[in-house]
Amino acid sequence: MNHYENWYRSTAAATIIEQLLTRESTSIITYDYLMVIAEREESKELLRQVIQVRRRSDEQLKWVYFQLTGQMVAVDQDVFERPDTYLGGIAKKVERQDRRLTSLRRLHSELTRNRFQTVVENIILVEDWVYEVLQYLDR
């Protein structure tokens, strides 16, 4: 792989990370809100775990970004939109999680260093679990 291709792929990877992190705060706020309005304790506990996974994943993405660019990531956050209902909010989170996984897989394909790929592979594994939990909560 030549220098230009390596630079291009690193730039593409950094852009994907920026896009993933534009929902960092609003996503946590939404999960927190859904946890508050959830009726079952099991749902609340699962959402607590989802929040922990998301925070850890976002921190790992920030680390990869810093390793690629030498800078801390700075992105404008999306605005929080309160879901009308618990089930409506969960359904929207299922859709967003599907898009997040697609972006994480694209990120993995753009990375050229094995250690970064390994970090993203681990993020994908736990984010797949989040997707399964959200599908379970959507029933």
C-alpha cells in the first residue's frame, strides 16, 4: 500500500469516527430517557448495560481517532429529540443501531493497522450485543 492510499484510508476512517460520534451525547440521553420510562426492571437493567457499552465504545473510538490524527475529536452533537413512547423510542434505536453497525464495519475495512482493526472488531462484537438487546426490547 502506498503512502497516498494509506493517508486516504486514514482520513476516511477518521471521517467515519466523526460521524459515529455526532450522536454520542444524544444517544446516551435517549437511552437514559428510555430507561426512566421503561415499565419493567429487566428493561431498565438492560438499558443501563447498553449505556455502559456505548460509553466504552465511544471512548475506544476516540482513542483510535487520536491515534490516526494526533488530535482529539471535536464534533457537533445532534439535538436530543424526546421519543413519544417507549416502544417508538426503542424502534428508532434499533434503526440507528443497525446504521451504527454498518458504519463500524466500514470503519473496520478502512483501517490499515491490525491493532486498530482489533479494537474496532471488539467494538462491533459488543455493539452487535446492543443490537440484539434492542431487538429483544422492541418485542
